[in-house]
Amino acid sequence: MLEAEENQGVVYLIGAGPGDPGLLTLRGRELLMQADIVVYDRLVHPAVLDYARPEALRIYVGKASARHTLTQEEINALLIRHAQEGKRVARLKGGDPFVFGRGGEEAEACRAAGVPYIVVPGITSAIAAPAYAGIPVTHRDAASSFCVITGHERDDGKESGRRTTGSAEGRRDWARLAHAADTLIFLMGVEALPEIVARLQEHGRDPQTPVALVQWGTWPQQRVVSGTLADIVDRIREAGLGPPAVCVVGEVVRLRERLRWFDDPQRQPLFGKRILVTRAREQASSLVELLRIRGAEVLEYPTIRIERLKDTNELDKALQSLNGYAWIVITSVNTVPVIAERLEALQLDARAFSMTKVAAIGPATANALREKLGIRADFVPTEAVAEALIDQWPDSEMRGKRVLLPRAREAREVLPERLRAMGAIVDVIPVYETVAVKLAEAVVENLMTGSIDAITFTASSTVKNLMQALSRGADDLEVRARLRSVCLAAIGPVTGQTLKEYGFEPTIVAEEHTIAGLVKALESYFAQRD
């Protein structure tokens, strides 16, 4: 594999896939994480950009019909200039860079300029979009071949963004294309659809041949319109479906009726719902994954960032004398990696807990203890709140017993107070803090346009920090008014109460105070509404 020499620039031509961020290849992610510059297209999912380093410069060069931010020649020059400055340039392209992605032109420009380049193939929308619509491009009973065709030939008007007749149009031999394969797949063909269906019928394709257009294939806003060559233009016009869309022509389209899965509300109960996740990025992955599996479009706005406290002396002393504690209470997943790190630094392991019982609030925290420390919690309350832990506390005699409570700096006092009321000696040691994150403009914009269906809150701190961030904006009152029309989903009663304290009645308070319980509550809510 070609790699750039030290201090030498390189261009990575990376296929970002058709949209679903899970379809980015491992190699593509690896090189994206190394890049100094990220040059990306309109159809690259924002979540893919999250793999880039925070300090990497992001440059948008998206193209849409009649709207180009930069011409192709300008993009070529941009890639070459940054690479010649010694930068690692990731050129992120929707789908596959060599399938109507102009990757070949960019590679030619790099070669001519003497700039090293690496090509990372991507999953093309020509196959992925039909697949997400439940349409296999081949099937032993329906099609043994497929052909991928551009619906938008090279623009001889030099990047005007409008389809113009030129010499390139002569390459389209419709008499040959009409019967080139059982399944015909047209990319970028929405504007040219009337011409495409007319030409195919003119050259012998049956007017009753099934046709489907898949708009925003693999994205949560995916839409599919089916018909035949005879009526698909009218159906598309009635549906108001526009680009980007993949057009599939052939008998395989009939299979959608029984193979539909991605946009099937029975299998994807949250399909098409746009849900804002306010959880800290360090914690958000499990919630984001569950929501996406169920078809939701997830917007991530971590209202808080988890920061470990630098002074670990107090925690280190406690861990070195754990056998002096009857119990250690772990209240959050965030505490577990801190303890794991300090045990390693102190050259200790799970044996340090041999004389100490472990209580964990919530199954997620218990799982983290098991996975990261190899410790099985002695006690996990049925509800993931401090009150439940005290109400169900298994040790009937706590007088004089020592309890270690490593936790967030700003945590509630209910737990240590009630343990002390039971006669326990409680050592509270802050090990991390939650830091507010500046409100992203995109969040306000989505709220103001009414395009957010639900906001999830997994802790009181996420409520507080979102409200504080909103209060610093000029549109505070109007944004807050918009919030009242959004489903506000709290993971449990404590978080729900915090919403009430800010003047908002929670739409959902999950009965099971876990991430899975929160997702289940969202499913039930939208199922009843829809």
C-alpha cells in the first residue's frame, strides 16, 4: 500500500458510502482519523466527519443541481495545494470515488502534479440505496445482471450545474442501454427521468416494466416511490420527490413488497424520527446506536463533557486501603474508567476489592464494572436512582461501617446524607466533573424549524446545561416556546423533575431507568401517536 513519506503530503480519495455512517469502511475511517484536511461533499453524513481529528480543517465543496461551491478544477487545485504543503488531505466523496464520483479526475490531477494519492473504495449508492429499499439488484428469479448508468452526463457548460447537450451525450447509446442488463440503475437521474423513461420505451423496454426511485437512500429520511415506465414520472411529480435519488428499472423492483426492511415501520419503529441526544459524547454511543438501529435520525449535541479531575491523591489513598471499607458505591459509568486507570497506575487489580462489597446504580454501571474491572457488583437496585439504592440497601446494620463514594463533583447529596443517617462513615471523593458545552447553532436552527421530534435527557446535568446554553442565546424565549412542542424524554424521575424545575413537563419518563428503557419508551410514544 502506497504511503506518504514523512513530511510529504498525500491525498486520500475516500469513498464515504451512500449516507449511513455505519457503511464507511474501516480503511476509510483509519485514514480519515489521520487527516489534517478534510474536503467533503454534500452527501457525506455529518456523523462520518466526527471521525476526523478535532483540529483537522474541514472544507465543504458540495455540489447540487445548479449550485456548485467550487468547480471541479478548483477542487483539484485545493487538494494539490494542501498536499504540496505537506498535509494529509482526506477527500471524502459520497458513495464510491470511482463510480460517477469524479475520483478518477482528481487522481489524474494528483498524478500530473506529482502528489501521492491513495484510493479507498466505498459502498456505492447504486447497490446500497436499492438494498435499503428492499430491492436486490440481482435475484436468481428476476435478474442475472445489472448496469449502472449516469443520469447526468458531463456538463460541457463547464460546471454551470445545468444539463446541457454536448459531445458527452453521444456516448449514451439508448438502443444498447435499454437492454444492456436485466436491472438498470441510473444515478443522478431525477431531472432527466422523463427523458430516461421515454428513451427506454422508445427502444423496446415494456411500458409496464417496474421502476422505483429511492431518495436519500440509507438515510433516515429515505423515501421510495414505485411505479412503471408508463407512470413513474407522474408518480414522482405527485410525491414531490427530488434529488438525490437512485432510479432502479427492472423486475427486481417487485421484490420490495416482501423484502422491505429499512423503512418498514413494523421493523423500524422510530424510522424518520429526528432525535436530539444530549448525553456526553463519552457516553452517547450506546444510545445513538440503539436509536439508529430503530431507524431514527440522531442529532448529537453533547450538552456536557466529562473531565477527570487532575488531583487523584485522595482517590489513590482510598484505593490503596480498600480493605478498610465495607462498601464502595459506584453511581455512574463515568466513575469506572477513572478507577480502572488509577488501579493500573497503582499496580493494583480486582483483588483490591476482595474485602469490600460493591454497589452499582443501574445495569449499565454494573456492566461497566464487569467489563473494565472484572468485578461483579454485589448489589444493584431495581431502579437506577440513589433513592432506590437506599430504600433497597441490603446491609441492615451500617453503624460505624465505612463507605467509599467516588462520584461527580456536582452530584446530589441525597446518597451520602442517607447513608450517614444509617450510621455509616461516608468518604465522598470527587473523581470527575461535567463541563457545559457551547450550544451548537445547528441545534437552535433545528429547533426553530420544528425538525426535531424528540430530545433525550439521560441525567439532570444534561437538562441544566441545555437550559443554560439556551438562556445565553438572543432567541431564548422563542426557542423555549419551540421546546414545548417537542417530545422531552427523561431517563428517570430525577431527570424528569429537573425538567419540571425549569418549567417543562416531561413528555416521557422511562419506567425502566436505563438507555434501553428510554428507547423503549420512545418507541411506545411514537407508536401511539402514529
